[in-house]
Amino acid sequence: MPSDAFSLETPLEELGIDSLKAITILYELEDRLDIEIPNEVFDSIKSVGNIVQQLQQITTSSDTAG
């Protein structure tokens, strides 16, 4: 799917991503980016923008902590 076919506000469900696929994506991001995503974040992920926002918060807080 081309990136211009959706926006950051597009719900994951509209992209064909159910909750199980979303969790799989988050685990893959943890592995690839060598980060830990808190469990409570998993329930709040409803759109691409939510994922981006959470990743920014996690990487920003790990940059300032390290």
C-alpha cells in the first residue's frame, strides 16, 4: 500500500491490522529498534500516528536517560 493512501490518523483496522497484528508489529519494532515498549502502550495503539508518537516518546526518554 502506498504511503499516500493513508494518514497518521488512519485507524489500524482500516489498514487491515487487527489487534493481534498490531501486537506483532510492536514486538517486531522492539526487536529491530532494541527498545522496550511498555505493556500499557499496547492497548492505546489505534492508528499509525499512535505508533509514531509512542516510539518518539520511548526513544526520547531513552536518549535522555542514557
